Amino acid sequence: MGAAHSASEEVRELVGKTGFSSDQIEQLHRRFKQLSGDQPTIRKENFNNVPDLELNPIRSKIVRAFFDNRNLRKGPSGLADEINFEDFLTIMAYFRPIDTAMDEEQVQLCRKEKLRFLFHMYDSDSDGRITLEEYRNVVEELLSGNPHIEKESARSIADGAMMEAASVCVGQMEPDQVYEGITFDDFLKIWQGIDIETKMHVRFLNMETIALCH
């Protein structure tokens, strides 16, 4: 990270940008260097040998999220070929537990950003909607490791979940009405009151678990 003085300046800047403590940043920097093979950037293939990701059914979506320009705050669509350490921290900040010193407005804003990150994992074509096909893909991937659930059953589960989402978001639908997909506002309604911190965590960094949401 450069000479001692410039390194401490850089760390202070990153503390302000990400909300991580200097100790956490140092810890994450060590893990970044392990992942990158001591290179200045990480590419998708660097995640290939992470044991905790290897058997994860949505591994590809998790890795993709690290390179999604929407999550990197670099654009409305597209994927980066590689990410540097600051990019890596930007992504990891989505997983940072909510600070207990935050007021209610700050907590809601933080939770909204975490849910936006999750929304982007579903919205693979970056069009601002989670379509039935995108939802099916995620459900099928999640259930792919279960030998007792066939693909058609997974599709039925996804279809039922999408219909439930439609009823939550638009109320009673007419017989000929087509639900085009879940918008981010719909997504917030669906997750309202659900504690997703207990449902999604990142464990592949070989350090204390950092929760995705609070």
C-alpha cells in the first residue's frame, strides 16, 4: 500500500469512504492480497479456489456481483474485467453490519443499499426488473444441489413465488393481466419486515463472518 505515511493517509480515506475501521481494512487488504496472488487487481478466476464458494449453488452470481458496475457505482450496467482494492472494499461495505450508533433514517438507508445489492444479483440483465425467467434461474440454481427436487418442481416453486410477489406488489390481478417483473420498489415491499442478516452471510474471506444485512 506504498510508504508508511501515504499508506496511513490512504487508510484514513478508505475509513471515511467505506465505514470500516483501520484494523478491518488491514485485515481485508491481507485477504485481498491472498485472493489476487499479491497482484494489484482481482479477476473472476481468482475466486475459483475459494473453498466456501466452491459448493455454493449461486457461486457464479456471488462472484459476478463483485464485478457488477452497479455495485461498484461505476455505471448502470456492465461488468468490470478486474477490481482493485478500493473496488473490493466498496463491495465488502455492502456486507458490513449496521452501526448501532446510526439513527433510524441512516439504518433504513443502509438496509436499502444492501437490498439493492441483492436485487442486482437477481436482475442479471440490468433492466431494473426481476423477470419470471430471472427468478426461475435463481431458484433453480439454489435448489440444484437438492437431489429430491426436479427441475420442473423448481420452476413451479419459482412461478408460485413470482405470483405471490405480484399479489404483494400490485394486489388483486385481473385474469388477463401480465406481471412484467419485480421492480426495486416491489423488492423493498417483499423484504419489508424480514431480517435478512440471519439469512445471508459471506464466509469465504476466512475471517469473522460479515453479515450481508442487518
